[in-house]
Amino acid sequence: MTHPDGIAGPRVRPRRLRSTAAIRRLVAQTDVAPRHLVLPMFVADGLAEPKPIVSMPGVAQHTMDSLRVAADQAVAAGVGGLMLFGVPCAQDKDTIGSGADSADGILNRALAALRADLGDDTVLMADTCLDEFTDHGHCGVVDAAGRVDNDATLDRYGAMAVAQARAGAHMLGPSGMMDGQIAAIRAALDEAGHPDTAVLAYTAKYASAFYGPFRDAVDSSLVGDRRTYQQDPANRAEALRELELDLAEGADAVMVKPAMGYLDVLADVAASTTVPVAAYQVSGEYSMITAAAERGWIDRRAAILESLTSIRRAGASVVLTYWAAEVADWLR
Ligand code: PBG
């Protein structure tokens, strides 16, 4: 190509801004910083020592002691928050998930211990959902016909939320996808004197095969699936309907989950709200990258950083990832 002035080649060259590392750094639109990252952690009752989760190499169910050590390390690395999941002993599970709102339940004990250790130095978050505590493994109470009873479940979520706030959680993550769950939790918190406990709504949570390894992580008892309450992966607009409802019900921040297969949904949600938007890079996303890297098929570190950058680029201000502490350490 020759221009009228005799100079050959294109005048417009996007490669100019890619030509040195310094220029690339200067013009990079998106970054990932430790403060954006939240580490999901599992604490199990009755363990003598941490138990590796086979389908998530590098992640373990913690004992209370190992949880405290790992939480300290994550906070020292600079993560923005911790999201706690409790794994009760099998014999403590029941039809209504009683362990979820008992102060003695494993999750509430762990929240109290971490709040005592960490104070307000990190954002302590709790999974507000019954599935780890029910013997049938569903996220709610099951009726006589075997269906998850939405409204009976809301009462349980309210009680669980209050117990978590009392134990010391700063922010609750209701992940059960029941209708009206944010309003029910907000009302229960306010009535119990916890108006400052924030709610991070799982706004768009899809019925995903990528939760597979998580079910191992929490020793899930689930038989069947969650398709009567989690969203159909085929639906995009529905996420915006869930967003409207969660905001009207009082959500302080919203979340999309999983992340990588749902970046379109994440971008839609981020463009449609003024509240902070989080995304959850779930267990299956973790395990896929881990497995491919173990085989030498992809560059582990580069793939992890690219995945997190993509999630941030799509619009997440907060990213939940099982690599939070490690990546925070890299970025420090
Ligand atoms: C339900 C819950 C799940 C996850 C977080 N909260 C599992 C499910 O909905 O089946 C999945 C997280 C992951 O896969 O990393 N309380």
C-alpha cells in the first residue's frame, strides 16, 4: 500500500501501542489487584487435619486451626475478602439444615473465630445457603412432593443470616436462588439489629456443570439437580430480571456465577447497575485450568491471570477465585 505522499504501508498501526512492555502497561485498560480478589474457603467439622479435595488439587477442607492460618496468609497477601463455606459432619445434617443457624454450627463457629482473629482487616463473607447442612443436599427445605419449598426456605435463610451476622460476618452471600431471598434476609437482619450487615446477592446463578468439584468440596448429599431454582444456561435476559428484583429487595452488591462461561451476562449486569458487581470463578473453572496445567498443556500462571483479567474486563469489580491468595501474592 502506498499513500499519495509516497510513504508505503498503513498509517494507522495499532501495533505501535503494543511495541514495548512499558507502552502496553501504560495503556492497559484492565488490571487485577489483590483487593479485587475474594478467597472461598471450606471449613469442616470433626477433621483432625486438613483434607485435600481430590477434584480441586491445591484446595482443602480446613480444620478450624488450619483455616485460621490460611486466612491469615490470605489477608497478609492482600486479598479483599474471604468467603466461608461450612462442612458439617454427616450425622449433623437434617432435613431443614439446622446446623446453618445454630451458633454451634461449624460455619458460625468459624466466622466467630475469624472475626476475632481478623477484626475488620478483611471483609468476612459467609455463604448463606442450606445445601451443606441438609441431608438431601438441596439449597432449601423440601416439601412432601419432593420440591424445594420456596417460602418455607425463606424463613430458614432469615434465621441463618441472623446467626451469621451475630457470628461476625460483614457480608452475606445468599446462593440458593429462592424468590424473595434478598428481601427476607434484609428484613430478618434489620429486625434482629444488624442493619449494617451487607448482602451480596447471587443475582444470576446458573445451573452449571462447573460446580461439580464443589460438590466434593462440601461432601454434598445432593441427588438430582438444582434446575428448579438455578437459572437455565440458555437464558441471558433473565439475569436482568433477577437483577431488578435483587436491587428492589435491597441487595448491596450483586454477583454472576459461574464466570467464564457467563461473561456476556456479567457484562450485561455490569452495564445495568450502579452497585458493585462480583463474579465467581467456580470450582470447575479452577479444576479445568489446574488439570490442563498439570499435563503441561497450558501455562498455569498465564492462564490464571488471563482468566481473571477477562472476568475483570467483562465488568466484575470483585472476583471470587480459589487462586485469590496465590495470585494476590504474585501481584503484591
Ligand atoms: C451452593 C453453592 C454452590 C457453589 C457455591 N455455593 C454449589 C451449587 O450451587 O451447587 C459452587 C461454587 C463452586 O463450584 O466453586 N451453596
